[in-house]
Amino acid sequence: MKYLSKLATVWIVGAGLAFAGPQDNTLVVGASQEPTVLGGDFLSIISNQSIKAEVENYLLVPMIGIDADSKNFPIMVTELPTLANRRLRSVDIGGGKRRLEMDLTLRSDLKWSDGTPITTDDIAFFNEVGNAKGMPVLNPDVWERRKLIVKDKLNFTVTFEPAFYTDTIGAPIGYAPAHVMRPEWQKVLAQTQNLDAKRDAARLSEIYRSFFQAFGSNRAINQGKMVWSGPFRVTRWAAGSTIELTRNPNFWITPPGGADKYVQRVTYRIIQNTNSLLVAILGGGVDATSRVSITLDQARSPQLTSRAPGRYDIWSVPGAVWEHIDVNKFTNVERVKELGLDDKRTRQALLHALDRDSWVKAFFEGFEPVSHTWVAPVNPLFNDKVRRYEYNPDKAKALLAEMGWRPGPDGILQRTVGGKTVRFEIEFVTTSGNAIRERTQQLFAEQWKRIGVAVKINNAPSAVVFDAKYLNRAVEGTWTGMTMFAWVSSLAELGNLFKYKDLNTGATFIPTAENNFTGQNIGGWRNDEYDRLAAQAVVEFDPEKRAELFARMQVIWAEELPALPLRFRADPLITKKGLVNYLGATYSGGNNYPNWLPWAIGWTARGAQKLFDQAKYATAISTK
Amino acid sequence: MFAYTIRRLVQMIPLLFAASVVIFALLALQPGDPLDELRQNNPNLTAEQLEQLRKAYGLDQPIYVRYFKWLGRALQGDLGQSRSYGVKAAEFVFGERLPRTLLLSGLAFAVALLIAIPVGIFSAVRQYSTADYAITFMTFIGFSTPVFFLGIILLYLFTVVVPERTGLPALPTGLPSLFWSDVTTGSISFFGFIGTWASHLILPVMTLALIQMASWTRYMRASLLEVLNQDFIRTARAKGLAERKVLYKHALRNALIPIVTLVGLAVPGVLGGAIITENIFSYPGMGRTIFESLLAKDYNVAMAALAMLAVLTALFNLIADLLYAVVDPRIRYS
């Protein structure tokens, strides 16, 4: 008995996390990924993981955040720059290009967690590091177009030339703690002064990575080398297990009723196996799920839904990940010509043959909607009034008959092209091992068979499919028919997926030998009207006019159908009852981060006030 | 014996060189590169910028140049940096991940051996008894249960079902959020520290040990039964030796010879980590390191971990061979 009680004590000590929640005003978040670095890697040179951005929402707030309605809101600046308050100015610089000027003023009460004021010096430091020679930044085009003008300790101007409307989404620039990191940076500058950006790129990259790592690694963080600006700071990061964050008393925004009524400690539990993470949720050891956690299928599992009443809310948050089938349209590929894939009627017929409504109902209980264009329905640029392709096999057959296809002896369509009889057998590629895609593929193959189209499945692991030597080389016939996969879209929609050429910058987006096979228009669709509208839209700073231009782009797209739109994915969000302001929306925090308002996350039982309603932004998954 | 050992050690050099070439080539030849994800997610990257990044990551050079650069540095003890973590690959693999695997797999190894050998002996000595049938039945279940299934069932039992039925808190998994400094600063007692670690290790150790135990019990039983049926055992019994002496002094030592080989060869596998168990119980050890580094195309980490496994496999092969001579006087190396 004594032994048993000892064992139980050890058990209780070890399982301390299970008691988290409203009792001690803490929050335990279950995540299936762990950030490799935090904080110090402020340019995301070492890592650009989603989980890193999520955890940093608590630690290093952006100057301007993105709320659940996809709107900017000020966090560190006195007011948002708008055309109306003249803090935002768009200047015509000729050739259809514009320069954007943004005047910003930092709040005077901003402080780092060590009490040092946050000033424009920290922004200048960020800018200096990002502009260092050979810095392997993730978005070099932004760094090339952006300039910073510091006026005084609080006022500064950011310019973009040429500017795109996407430059106005969220914060135009970042910041980093100059008072902590600059001495080390000076050493880096001394070390790199004789190195050449091109010749010594690898050496430079290594030196820079070491610099970021010295303030971002697990060890550096635990040694307290980094300072924080958000409502929380890291108190402990047990690599591979947990990250503990506690309230930062120097944070400048007080939630309604006082900060003590809101969560005081946040613990990230890292459980990489999603089945194990589900078990942890079932066991009550997790209060809420991270943006990166279990799948929607797991969230709908009876084990969870049956235990949820009175304990959990389970939500399906619409996502911006677009599942589709890209079609090879390069006419130099023989098979494309034979099957007429470059003709929109073929693609329209293929889409009419699919019963996508029944598919999303059967596979996803309707939580993931059928898509009709590449723009997510929650994006302000979305156009609902485009041509839709209902399930209609007869229409599909008629369209194919128009192109000379007739049923052959085995029921599969055939036609004569250049004196040769061609059978309608199309290659269909997707990522093997992805159960949903593979099941979908079987269903679609069956539906196409009904209109006389045979499918030759040629799946490969995702590493092969997404290898640029494969996906981006449709022009060389690496894949000759269709490839099913997903694109991750964002609020900053530029229409690049289907552009031939950016008329503002001259960049081309169809991967060919000329542009070293870069660009995402992998199927090779070209529509000059679409390109013209896109070029206008991305430099249009009036949201309504921009939406009109994008609406027309979508009408053209849906008519021409360069790819077969399938569905937009949804992400699950699970929260314990009583947790408020932990709210997921498609673009909250930029990318469906539930902690976009980290200072206001709390438990109603501890006096936290509910500021937003999750039901406005997500669909509840029924519990029984 | 000494000369033999030296000769074998020298022979290892070309073997390890060949292994490193194969590992490096396989890693380099796998589809894609670390820039694929970037290329997919950032449509604005121009060909020139991409080329600059390739240069920065050293991906623009031919495989053989990259290999010899790696080898040159590796021979000086520099295994490069982890691309994902930004830390030194050697420090990450040998300093952080390997000790954790040693703890988890070492414990599971010890538990499995400590249980499997006596149970195997018992089963052999009581051949065809009810207990033997029961043990055989259990070991076959152990043999045929996939580790991912056993792991998730144990996890479900001890973190959901038992707490729901008994009110006891769930058995924790993953690593405890504790540092050694917590003991030195007095925020937790030494025994509290050990107890917390132990509570975190119960489930993964149990899973790994149960699977390993099943096979070692069968080997032990079969090996002992074979020895017990030999003439010299009959002779020992005929000359009136006590059964205890016959069993432990004459039979067991001979029966352990194949077990020594088995155990010796299992050690590199143990150090390679148990990827599935580590994954289920969120335990960041070697298995997960190898898997993740391959997925993330973190070549330096993957090379460090796989090269270490190659060295250990060669080394433990040698140790197993040498142990042969120790346990079996009939074997002599020259």
C-alpha cells in the first residue's frame, strides 16, 4: 500500500501538467511541432516554421497585427497608416508603377522585457541586419523594394518601390533588440568585412546563422540571452517537450479588467505524433490545440466528440490551403496535344464529370467546401459569381464529343489525331501516402471512367512530386496529364499561381528553361487579359477597385479553367470550455493563429472577458 | 587476440569510408533539396535569388566536391551545422539526442534482458508445462504485436482509461520540464527529480521492453533446450551433480553463447533509437532525429547520426566476435 501511494505521488508530480487550466489561470497548448529556434532568428534565416511564428505571437508582437476579420490593428504604433489620415501615400512613379510611403509613430510606452524602451533604433537594427551583404533572406524582393527612414526615436517612414497592395497587409517592417544583439552583430561585421557576397555566400550564411542561433537556440533562450516584447516571455524551454511562457509585466496593453484576470502562464506541450496528441487531449492534459496539431479527421473522431460535451468545444476553421488538380497545358508535350488538354473544353468536361459536392460531403462532412476558383472564400478578393461546373456527366460527354472523341471497343474514348488513333488515357499523379488524396483519386478515376476517360495513376512520394525537377518541368513532360496537390494561399494574394508574366516587374511565372524553371504556373497557362488585370490589381490601393479587378480575373479563370478546383481545407481548433479570446479565423495573425490577441486569452472563471465569438469565424463540430 | 583486434580495427577504416560514401550519396541523391519548400511557398523568388540561396547553402557544388569537403571537415572533428536547428550537428546528435536514447533504450534493454533470460530459462526447464504454454502464448502475442499498436494502446490505457476510471492523473509522456539546475537550486529534491523522470519513462520503456522481451525469451528457451538435450548434460546428471549445478554451471553458460551474439548485434539498433516508440511518446531521441533530419533534408545531422550508427555497427560486430571467445573456450582468434 505504501509502495502504491509512493508511486501515485511520483505519478502526480510527473503529471502536473494535467492540472493546468482555470484552476491556476494557465493555458496548456498541444502542438505537433516544435520550433527549432525562437526570437533571435528574427529574419527566419534558420527556420520559417509556422509553429515558430505562433509561439512568437506571445513573445514578439508585430507592430501591426491582423485580426480575425483579416483587418490590420495597431499593437506598437499610435495609429494605422491610411490614405485618409495621410500616413499612407501612394505615388505614381510612371510605367504603371507606384511608390508607397508609410509614416508610423511608435507608442511611447513600449518596453522590452528587461525594461529598456523599444525605439526606432530597434527597427533600424532589424533593417541593417536584413540588408547585410549576402543575407539569405526568405523574401529578397521585399528587401529590395523597401527603404527605412528614421526621423527620431519614435517616428519613422517606410517606403516600397515599386509597391504592391500586399505591402499594406500587417506590419511593413520588423524590429529586433539592438541593445542586446548589436555588440555581437559588430563582431559579425568585423568577421565578414573581407568576404564577398557572391564568392563567399556559403561562409557568410554560416556566420549569420551562428549569430541568430546565439540568441535563438534553446540553450541561449534558457540562459536568458534574449529579451521579449510580447505579453509573455520564455521562462523555460525543455527541448523536445515543453515551452513555458509567463506574463511579461512590461507589456503595454492591459486587457479589460486587468492583466491578472487573464492567463498568466502558457505551456506548449510538444507531442509530434498526432494520435498521441489526441490521446493527451482526451486525457485532459491539453486546454487548447495549436495551429499545428491534430487533423480535422481526428477532431471529428467519436473518441473525442463523445467526451467533449461539457468539456471541449471543437471547431472547424476554414483554411486557405487549396486542393486542386493542375493540368499540363504545354502544347510541345505530345500527350497534351493528343488529349487536347490545352483546350478548355477538355478541362471543363473533366470537371463536369466529378461529383465534388457528394465528395466533400462523404469525405469531410461538408466542413471543407468545394472551391470554384483559386481564391479562398474568406479572402476579401473572393468572387462568388463565377462559372460553376456542376456534376453533369452528359454535358461532359457532349463537350468531349465536340472535340471528336468517340467511345472505343473497351468503352474508353478515342479519336484520330494526325492519322493516329488516340485512346483517352490520362496520367494522374498525386503524393503517395496521403490517404485522403489517394482515396479521392480512386473515386475520381471511377467517375471519369463513366464518361469514357481512363486514368493511369502514377503516384510518387511527396519529396519526388514536389522536387522542382519534377513538378516544375511539365514543359519537358515529366508529368503529362494531371497532378493533384495543394497550394498554400494567403491574404496577400497576387494571382501569381496563374500569371504568365508580371507586367510590373517583368518576372515570368511559367517554369521553363528561360527562367531556370521557377514560378508556380506549373501547368503553363497564358492569358494576357488575366495578366493585365493582375498587374493593375496588385498596385491598386483602393480595396473596392482591387476586388473588382480580382473578380474579373476569377471570371476569366473559371471560364478557362487552367486547373480543376477541388476544395479548401479546414483546420480543427479545440478549446476547453470557458477559454476565451483564443480564437482561430482563416487569416487571424496572418495564418489562422488562434493567439493573435495573446494578452486577452483567459478563462471566464478567472474573470476574463469574452471579446470575440468563435462561432462567427468557424463551424462547430457536433459533439454527442 | 590483441593482434586480431588491431587487425579488425584497421580493416574497419575502408569499411567506414565506403559506408560514408554510400550514406552521403544516398542523402544527396534523394529527390529535392532544402530549398524546395521555399520555392513552393514563395512565388516571388527569382531564378537569381534562388541561385544565390543555393550558393549560400553550398548546394551548387557537385556531390563529390560536397562529399570531400564534408570528409575533410569530419576528419578534423567538424561535422558541420544543423540546417534546421542552427547548432553544430555533432553537438546536437552526440550531446543532446544520443544521451536521451541511451537512457530510454538502455533502460528498456536492461529490463528486457533481466526479465527475458530468467523467463526463458524457466520456460525451458518446465518445457510443456502449463506455465511454459502460457509464456509461449504471451511471447507470440509480443512477437506479433506491432510496436505502434502496443504503444498507442498503453498510452490510451494509462493516460485516458485509467485516469477516467480511477481518478488518478494520467501517466506523463515526453521529457519532463525539469533541468538538473532545479535540483542544485533546490526547487525539486533529488528523488523528486528521479521520480519525475521515471514517471515519464515508464510507458516508452515498457513498450520497448515488452517487444524485445518476447523474442529474447524465445531465443533463451530454444537455446537452453538444445543444450539440455546434449550428451554432456546427461553425463553431468549421470555423475550425480545437483540439478541446480547442471543447469547453471554446465547448461546455461553454453546456452548463453548465441544470446551474447544477439545482444551484441542489437546494441547499434538500440543506439539508433526506436523511431516509432519515440514518436508515440514524444521522446526526442536518435530515431526521431534521423527521421526528422531526412525529412527536413538536414544533411549534416543525418550524416552525423548515420555515420555514428555505421561506426557502432562495425564496433559491436567486433565486440560480439571477441565476446564469443570469452564465453566459448573452443573459439580462439589469432
